[in-house]
Amino acid sequence: MNGGVTVRGLCGGYGTGRDAVRDVDFVAEPGQIVGVLGPNGGGKTTLFRALLGELPTRRGEVVLPGPPAYVPQTERARLDFPVSAFDVALMGAYRRTPWFRRVARRDRYNARAALERVGLGDRVGVAFGALSGGQRQRVLIARALLQEAAVLLLDEPLSGVDGVSAARIEAVFADLRAEGRTVLVTTHDVRQAGEWDRVLCLNGRQIEYGRPAAVLSPETLRETYGAELIVLEGGSRAVGIGHHGHAH
Amino acid sequence: MIDFSAPYLQRAVIEMLLLAVPAGLLGSWIVLRRLAFFTHAVGTVSFPALVLASAWGIAPQLAAVAAALGFGAAQERLARTRRLAADAATGLLLVGALAVGVVLASDVFESGTEVDTLLFGSLIGLSDRDLWFTAAVAAGTVVLDLALRRHWLAAGFEAGSARALGLRPVLADRLLLAGIAAAAIVALDAVGALLVSVVLVVPAATVRLLTDRLAPLRLGAMALAAAEGIAAVWLADSLNVGAGPALAVMGGGVFALVATGTALRPRAVTA
């Protein structure tokens, strides 16, 4: 697995308004996990849209080794839809399945294997809507694993998940790093991002990018989050206010 | 007992069996993707076009296609007005179409009793050409479903990831709406402008109460639509009423029974 993510001077936005993200410039190597920090509306999801080729870019370029896999926030999924965990995981094979063929037997096997990898081997046939929030998040990650992409983009995968799910997801991150894949993860938990390989701070524009020890200074965090920054545990931990008005 | 040797009844039964195909395949997506109001609107907005087609002697399906295209364009234009919600725009167009249709039928062309047929359908008027139109739409529905059901499933489940999965959700959704419009148009002859939902929505909505799986939903809706259609032909012929109202009574009754049964069903208790 090789390639990584190269973004050079990226500026882009929807419609004719001002740029939703500007001056984004970073290189994420294969085997690196990048934490993407920023306030609500700071451009984290917009950056992912740009990497997915869904955002009109006005300047700059994005270089990827292939189509990335994307894991959305779990609450964007319809819980009343008649799909099982297996059905959702199998969607990861749609890109390589011709419309007139059934999904290949190998992919069906791999979909089960991906669910086992995220600790849901015994929940394969369960309706997606009947799973817990953390389990649903793991199903969406299993779907991304089946895409066999060199780059994975995960939108707040650890927000509000239970401890078991969080541990499973972190273990999958470690596997992906060992496999040489590049993983970009948005989060509001600064301490969590500090444990990964690189941190990208966004607030409409790129504030900083680099190793966590170099990037996560009080000045950078203040510039990134402004009034949305909350410092906890006597100053040893900082979190941004999350999408749903709660801190993680 | 119904005598199916009469050609008009044979055509009516064939029409209902053909309509069961889009009722099962597209009806499931209509229910899952919450497009019931759109389906109803496509039927209703065709009413003034049907009045014109009847008066001018042109094929009602062609007139209905023109009405559906006009409806789609007008809805898209209204939807761009941010102060008007999409369902409000649909409602506005729907009421406007009914009003125009009534004025055309009563004051311009003086269509008289034919208005009932246009609004609620007729078994007697079905021609071989109508059956061919319906057969073509049924075959097109099968092809569309085969080609696009993965797109519709993934986009309906979670739209934001569909393109990242290698799918084309915008094109697929437009073709879904076009397929639903085509199915609604061919259903007009049998059930009329006001009751296309009875054949395209109600069977799938009924089966949805009984299953959480996609394949049984599609097959069940198809089977129920076929059974209700044949029963409606018998009822309409026996009581000398329109097929649309007969099917509406039948479909509504079955839905009410199933809804009551599922509501009374003991629920599993989890510890």
C-alpha cells in the first residue's frame, strides 16, 4: 500500500460565496494517522469533501493514490432502512461490482471478515437500526475496510461511542497504520489527536500541520478554536465543543 | 363468479398484473425513500392534461408525460425559492392542477361524466395500446431496478457516502423519479389521476408493516398488488364501479387490517 495524501494550496467552496476552506497545504505519508482538529464550521468535513472530489476547488490540488473510503458520522444514516450490518458492510464492494452481477463471493466473505475485524462477527444479520451507536459506527468502518482503499477519511468516528467500540476502533487504526494506509480522522478531543502521528488544525484556513508535540500548543489551539476551546483536568486536556453541543 | 372470457376483463386483469411489477419494485423505493406525496402529485397534475388529451383525441400517456415534465420543471423552479418548502411547492402545484382540470372539464370542453373516468379510472376503456405502454414501463422498471438498486439502497441509507462508494446518487435518483412518473402515468388509465398511490404506494406500505427486509418487501408488495388488482377487477365488474375506487377500498381495508394486527401483536420483551 503506498501513496499517501498530498494537498497543495487548496482553496474551495460551494456556489459563488467565499471559500469554505483555504490555504490547506500538507502531506500525509502512508502509514500515518492524521487528527483533524477545528471548531464547528471550521472546514473539517469540507476538507473531506474536497478529498472525495465533491467540493469545487478554486485553487490548489489534491493528489491521492486512488478513491478514498469515507466513514460518515453515524447519525447521518437512516435507522429505519431495511438493511443488516452485513448489507451495509457489503456496500463497500459496490464500486468494483458490475451492475449486472451479484456481489462476488470473495467480497461477501470479506464483508463478514471486516465485521469480525471490528468485533461484530456475531451481529452480521442484525438490522443496522437495532445496533448501538458504537456498533453502528463500527459497521460503517467495516464498510470502509471492504473498499480496500489506501486512504480512509473518518468523520468523528469516536464521538459518543462506548468504551468497547472506542477500543475496537483504535485497534483498527493501529492495523491500518501497520498496513501502510493513510487515515485522516476528525475529532474534537485534542488529547486523542495528540496520540496520532500528525495533527491538522483548521479554522476556515489551515492554522498548523505537523507532529502533535509541535502543533498542539496553547497558542495554536486558541487560534484554531477561539471561544469554543474548553480546557479540562487542570490544563492537561483540551476539547473543542462538538457538533451536538457536548464535549468529548 | 366473474367471467374472464370478456376481452375487456382480460385486458383489465393483464393491466393489473403488469402494474404489479412497478408496484413491487418501485413501490418499495417509494415507501423507503418517502416519495409517496411525489407519486400522488404526478398522478394528480396529469388531470388537466388528460382532459385536453380526451378533448383533442391524443394519447393520454403522451399528454401525461408533458404534464409530468412541466410539473418537474415547475417544482424545481419553486424549490429554488428558499421561502417555500418542497412539499408546500408540490401541494401548490397539485391544487392548481386540479383547479385547472376542473375548469377545463366543466367550462371549456364540458367533458361531463368523463371527468369521473379521468379522476378514478375505468376498466372498460383499456385498449391494447394501453397494455403495451404498461408492459413497456414494467419491463423498463425491471431494467432500472437491476441497474440502480444498489445506488438507491446506498443513497437512501446514507446519502453523503454514496459517491465515495463509487455510485452516482444524483443521476440514480433522477432516474428513480422518472421511473415513478412513468409508472404513475401508465396507471392512470386503470385507477385514474387521483388514485395512482393506491397501486404504487399502498401495497408496499402494507407489506412494509410486516417485514424489515428488502427482498420480502419487494416480492410481497408485488404479490399483494397483483392479488388486490385482480380482486379489484372482480369487485369493479360486479358492482359496476371504477377500478380505482374498488382498489382503494380493497387496499385501504387490507392496510387497516395489517396495521391493526401488527399493532396488537405482542412485542418481544428484552430483559
